[in-house]
Amino acid sequence: MPTWLRGVVDLGPGISEYLRSSYRNIQEVEAARIQEAYDAEDEGGAFEFSAAWGPGNESRNRYSDIVPYDSTRVVLMTPLEPEESDYINASHVHGLPGTIPCIFSQGPLPETIGDFWQMVWEQNSSLIVMLTKEEERGRVKCSRYVPESVGGTLTCANLGEILIKMESEESHSNGEVILRRLTISSGGKSRELWQLHFTAWPDHSASNPASVLSVIDLSRELQKQGASAGATGPVVIHCSAGCGRTGTFCAIDGVLRLLEKTKSPSDIDEDIIRKTVEKLRESRIAAVQMIEQFAFCYEAVLYRLLEWQHGIAPGRPDWIAQAPSKLTSTSPPDGATPRLGNQGLNG
């Protein structure tokens, strides 16, 4: 086990307080950063939100409190009519060195579906990871932005015209994972891309580590396929607001990428989960939005370490000795969550 993670686990009953304290500090740093931006008299600071409130842009935000920083927002290359706006509620996000950049986006509104597809086209993205249902507990979380069925099409007026066609749709894990192969066309050119839709992650909460890890693994394979076909743009990840589940997914993936590259468990001497969340929040407000999601990052990383030890997951670093047998009854079974003392985290 990495030295920094062993230090967290060895806290025993003190883990809950460690997580609360760490998350509280992340929240306080972000709040101070935003307040400083509001108080600054000069414009153009790294943590300002002026574009989000520009003419015609406010209505393009699903939630008024989750908007992109000016410094990291995705800028549409062809301005939108009639305001000539280049705004979309999406952010270029960078994690710690050694991870890959991606785009965090809100779930499209009915009036921003075309803007969303314009962004995907202009950014040369080959994969969209969707981490929300279209509707949860009677509330719309994301407008449907793909065709209704295989062979169906959807047309947007952006860029003259953008045409989306669903080529195939596969359901896996009892409907928890839906994989859609799409073709996007504009200006006489076309390319294929994937939408990876994970439906088993309720808003403002954690999920099942085994399921999320399998989605991360699949997303990596799909990114490789896209890159080999020449679509080398960033993966687009969204939930409803584009911060909570989206940030958690990206944080787990980023930490695993760093662990896969390390040569020794002692190579990293600081909590890279906390450092990753801190770094993500420099690009997107409220990334990893809830403390339950913050704790889930640790659970998922611990679960992957167990999978590596038992030889049932890709990317195992050389410093992890493989166990002589598969997971036993004393190890968390597939689909179970290795709890990390997160009871009472809201206290």
C-alpha cells in the first residue's frame, strides 16, 4: 500500500475526522479564492466568472452557483447567434502532473444541446462520459441530447448544421452501463464517437466502487480507440452540474494513473487524493461536491489496490505483489464497498 494511504488507513477511528478536516480545508480555500475574486477591482483574474453572466449567457447555466471560471472555460470557436456569444457551461480541467486533461460540462439544457455538440465537434472529442440519469427523483437532471433509438438522428443548427446519428446501443450490468456508438457530422465531414452512460450514481452521493472502476477502465479503452482513429481531443465528462460526480470520477481516475506510474509505494509522500481534489477545484468550482464523494475517492482507490493485488484489474504497478489466489471470502466481494469509516461524516 502506498505510504501516504497507509498513513490514512492507520488512523483507524480517526479517519472520519481526517476526512472531515481535509474536506473542510478544501472548501475554505475555495471560498476564500472566490471571495477574493469578487472583491478584486481589476478584471481578468483567474477565478472570476464574468463570462457566465454576460448578455444571454445566464440562461445557459443549469445552476446559478455552478459556472465556469473565465480562465478555464471552454470557448466555442464559432460564436452563437444572436448574441454572438462563445459561452458554454464547461471547463477545461487539469489534474496533477501525470494525469490527462479533460472537459467538465453541465448536463445540456434544451436550449444548449446544439452548443454541447458544437463543443464536442470543435474539441475533437471521441468520448462522452455521462454520469447522471436524465431524470432523478422527479427532477430533470440532463436533457436528452442523443437520438432516441438506433438509426435515429438529431439535428442542431450550430455551425450551419450538426447531425448526430446513433449507430448502436448496448446495455450492460443490468442497465447500469449503456454504451452508444454515434456518428457526428458537420460541414461535409464525419467521425465516430462514443457515449458511455453510467446510470447507477445518485446525485450528491457515492456509488459502488467496483462499478465506477469498471466504467473508468472502459472509458480508457474507448479513449485509446478514439485516439487511434485521430480523435485526440479531451474526454467530455458530465453529470448534472458538472462538478460532483464528474469531479469524483476524474479524481479517482487521476489518482490511479499516478499510482500506475510510480516505481515504489514510497515514491509519493503526500495524500494525492486530497491534492488532486484541490487541483481540480482550481479549474472547476465544487469539483467533488460532497464529503461523501470525497470519502468515496479513498474507498475506490483502496478497492482498486485490492483488485491489483488479486490480479483482476488492469494497470497493476510492479510494486504490488500479486496474491497467490483470487479474492477470498475475507476480501470485499465484487460489488462490495470497503468502508473507510465515513459514518457520521456530515457531523
